[in-house]
Amino acid sequence: MTVTPTRLRALFFLLLVAGVPALYSQDADSAPVYVVPIRGEINPARMVFVRRSIQKAEAAGARFIIFEIDTFGGRVDSALQITTLIGSVADAETIAYVPSSAEGTGVSWSAGALISFSCDRIYMAPGTSIGAAAPVYQTQAGMEAAPEKTVSAVRAQMAALAEKNGYPVPVARAMVDDDVELLEVYLGEEMRLVARDDFPELEREAADRDLEIEEGRIVSASGKLLTLTAGQMARYGISSGTVGSLSSLYADVGVDETAAVILEETPADRAAAFVTGAAVSAILIIAGLVALYLEITSPGFGVPGTVAIVCFAVVFLGSALLGTVGSLELLMFLAGVVLLVVEIFLIPGFGIIGIAGLVLMAVSLVLSRQGFIWPEFEWEWDVFRRNLSIVGVSVVSSLIVFGVVLKAFPRLPLFNRLILSGTGSGGAGGGVGTPVSTSSPLRDGAVSQLAGKTGVVITALRPVGKIELDGEIWEAQSDGEYLAPGTAVEVVETRGNRIFVGRAGR
């Protein structure tokens, strides 16, 4: 046979057509598979880890993203954010896998069920279960069911996820709402899982198709939440299979185990989860506010200011990692600090400006812990109330701690450097109660003789400053009240070489 240019072109075209699918198949099989573990409580830190993992998997061109879910549940808002992240994956197939191991619990309950139904496919290990997704709240009396408004919102979202990914919607509803009665129904030869309140629609379908309806056993009675085992999930065709390990799952979806990349939380992830926890956040806010009060009421810039900056930087950085802080919260916090400084330095006493500053700072801290401005759903109100209680208790506690520190100031050597040291033409003073003039006959242990004397404020007491007594300049401390220059004061107490004054004639 003579090989002509036309035949060569035809042969090349046939090879190209045959080769392209083979090349594509090879690339697809060797594309990386990413495994993202979702273990423990579902919270904002867990959501950040999932978001970062999805971004890494998509950047690597992953063919599959497997979410290994082992959790009793957690926060509704974090679970909904995770479902949105999983639902936004476009170029990879998402798989939920509920494993069974000695270290795990073998369950995907509550928020875990919501996350599982957001995936394209679900696999489960033998002996595991999924379900019980009704939202609950922790109260002083224990766990309580959420109100109908919240249940309705979560039920609708669960149903939407089931509908999107081809899972039975009645099953999703029964996992969230204990009012849903789920039962097996035979429509001709076909068996379905149907909610009791869906029967009118099913009867119309049966009439249109000229089929008989036969009720089977009740899977979940009214008044009970639905939880399904791995065997039930497979029997009803909800899961894609029951596999004992990730290796078996890789084989079932047809990918090479050596291509799998298993992600784990890094020390940075654990640190972010630690600093954004309620207890640590409260401690940081208290320490930051106390340090800020001390810095504002002390001369110069020193250790308290540095401590305040570090504490609030950690608080806002943690919130930034969670994606809940922006320019609004930062500007509100800075505005609050400015108002506090104006109140202390420019306006005698403490009034509306100072209170407004504290309120702005508190509001900014609350907003930095949540992804919304004003709550709409009941679960958002729950998040808002929790954040408000954390910040509110922190602010009140910081004021109490500041008052205690202020009272103990003279007796704490650690804080001596924060007190104004005397300076004058005669030499350096030795702290509160030390006369500026070293020629003072009272400087050597005779401060106690000043009790009851009256004088005038020379430099503002915030609460430390200088006063004049009998022609001598002394450093003194008020009881926390701002005393402007020219204010008549009286020595109310002396402790060692420290002088405490109040308004004269009080």
C-alpha cells in the first residue's frame, strides 16, 4: 500500500483522536488526591483550616478532596461556612468519609452530618454512624433544643444540600427535625424513604403512574432524630459504599494511593485555635485593657503600653485568621482609645466621652469575633450573646483589676518605675513622696509629718503628679481622681515615703 500525504494526515488524526482520551485519563489518574481531616469540635479555627486546605488542594489540581469527618458537632455558623466552602469546589469531586479508628469516635453527628451532606459522595467505615443534626444550645441547665426559627433554617439548608448532591431530602429533614416521621414506602417495586407529611404528593405520583403504595417499616418515629449506621446508609443507597480504610476508598474511586496527600493541622493552626478560644481571648482582653489604663494614666511610654499593644495585636490577629475582622473593627477600636485618651488628658473627671470610648472598644472586640454585624437568625443571636458575654465580662474584670492594682500601686515594687520620679534644680527625687528639692528637711523619713497638710496641684495628677506643700514640691498620688493644676488638695494618708492626696475640704 502506498502511503500518500493524505493517508499520513488521516493516520495522524486517528492517532490524535485515540491518544487524547488516553493522555487525559493518565493525567486524571495521577492527579493528586487530598485528604482533609475534620476532627473534634466544629469551630471557627476548624473552618479556617478547611478553607486553607481546599485552597491548597485546588491550587494543586486535585481530582478528589476527601474530608475525613469524625466529630460530635459544634458551632452552627462554622458548619454552615464549611458547607459553603465545600459547595464552592468546582474542579474536584468532594467525598465525605466517616472513619473508624481507636483514636476516633466513629461518628459524624450534628454539624458533621451537615458537612457530610455538602459533599458529592459519602463513604463510611463499618461501625460508624451519621445524623442527629438538630441545633442545640448550651445553657446553665444543660443542653437545650434550639427554637423553631433556628431548626427551620438548618432544616432548610440540610434539605438544600441533600437536593443538590442527590441524597434523599426526607432523610436530611429527619436528621434535623424530630417532628419528621420517616418510613419505608414501596411504590410498585421501588422502595423509597418518605416523610409522613409527603404522602399527599406521593399519592398523586402513584395515581399518575397507576401504581400502588405500600407502607413499610418506620425508620425514624416522630419525636426522635434520625441517625443512620453505615449499613443503613449503604442499604438505602445514600452512601456510595462501606470501606474500612482510606486505602480501600482510594481503590473504590480508582486512584493511586501514592498520589494521596494527607493534610494535618499545623502548629500555626493550633495556635490560632488556642488564642481565639473564649478563655484565652478573655484573658488577653483583660490584660490588654489593664495595661492600656496603666499606660494612659502613667507618664511616658513603657511596659504597660507594650503589653497592651501585644495583647490586642494577638486578639485582632487571631480574628483576622478566622476572617472575622476588618477595617471597621480596627477603626472603631482606635477611635475608642482616642476618646479614652481625650477624656483622661483633656477633660477633668470621667464622663460621657470616656464611657463612649470604652463602648466603642467593646463593640469592636465583639464584632471582631463574628462574621456579621447584626444577628438575624437565632444561631447568630446565640453567637452574638456568647461574644458579648466574653467581652463584657472582660471589660468589667479589667476595671476591677485596674482598681486593685491602683490601690496596691505604692506597695508593688514592680510598678515603681511607672510612678513619676521627681526632678528639679536640686537633684532627682526618689518617687512619690520625695521632695524635688534635696534640701528639704522632711526628705529623710519625715513624710509622715505631712499628713493633714494642704497644698496646691502643680502638674496634673493622673493619678500621679506634683504638688506644692509649704513651699516644697512633692510628688503625690490621688485616689484615682483626675486633679487639674491649681486644685487645692489635702494629704489624706502617707505610707512610707508615699503621699496620697484628695481634694481639700472634701
